[in-house]
Amino acid sequence: MELLSPEGLRIDGRRPRELRAIKCSMGVFGRPDGSAYFQQGNTKVVASVYGPNEVGRRGDADKSAARVFCEYSMAAFSTGERKRRTKGDRRGTEISLIMRQTFESAIMTELFPNSQINIFVQIIQADGGTRCAAINAATLALVDAGIPLREMVAAVAVGYIDETPVLDLNYVEDSSGRGPDIPVAMFASSRRISMLQLDSKLPMAKFEEVLMLAVEGCERIHGAMTESV
């Protein structure tokens, strides 16, 4: 399958450094303390935030800061695969942990000792870049809940296709095996990287090139997110 045409266009018609269309909104649910909807291309995500609330068991409380709990899941109808998705699958557990570590750094947890902040994210339609879209949705839901953040977090996946750096991979590009898929999350103001995953080897010169592309992409996504705040 040709992922890049001779004219330099990708399979969905985008140029290599072009983001998919972004739509986002806050306050989409009434019951959570904060909620958000985030769509990037055909990837669609909803996020809900509860808290800060009292920790259920006193022994689990942290006297110096709030605990952050994150749960990432994919709806059974989110992909074309007809297979049962069990709660707590390995991939979901891994992404939940990554999100928790990211937001423990982003949230001013020291303002809420002896409490817990719960973040639930569900992928309702998957077409690549789901963990990055989940982080973006969760950031907006935290803002909607009025939880103080040191900085907003924005995330995007970058990669290489046929020796060309590409921004915001879709599912076909991600699953093609033609190059690395590198999810990156960044604190928007300081441009500090909060998450970076690399599943294959990449020469340093190419790595620096795609990392700068990721920073550029995160800044553009952050701009789209702030318009909905």
C-alpha cells in the first residue's frame, strides 16, 4: 500500500506536517465535576473528572497531596474488530499509568491533601493516536472541573514513513509497520516533554527532527484546545 504519493500526499490527503481536523468541547456531561469531548480526524474521545474528593480508605490518603487515578478504556464499538475487550487489559493498564504519571506532574496536587482526583477516558471511535487524544481530552476535562494545573498538556503522535517525518499518524499509517510511531506529550507553556514513547530504533538526527515536529504539533493542538476553554 502506498502511504505517500509521488506528490507527497498521505493516504488521507494530508501533507506530511499536517494535523487532522480537531474538534473539542467542554462540559459535555452533567454529573461529573468536569468533562470534555475531543476529536482528531476520526478518533473520538470523551473524558470525565471527579474530585477532588475524600479518599475512600484513610490508609490510602496522602497527607501532602491529592492522589490521581486514571482509567483509559476503549468502547467495544470503537474499532471494526469483533472481539471482546476486557476491563484492565494490558494496553489499557499501560496507558492509564502513563496518563497518571503525566497528570501527577501537571496538577497542583499539593493544594488538595488527603483527597483523590479521578480521571476516566473512553475512546468511542479509534483511528490512530488514541493515547494522545486521551491526554488532550483529559486536560480539557480537568480545566472544566476547575482543577488548578501548572500547565495544560497537549499530545500528538509522530513518525517516519518512507524516510519522511509525518505528524499525527492515523490508524493505517500507525499499523503499517513502515516506520516508528512516537507518541509525545508536552507541557504547553514551558515546552517540557512529559511523555515520549519509542518502540523501535531511530538515528539521533532523525529523532531530533521528529521531536521538533512533535513540539510544533503539540503547540498547534494546544492552540485549538485553548479556543474551547
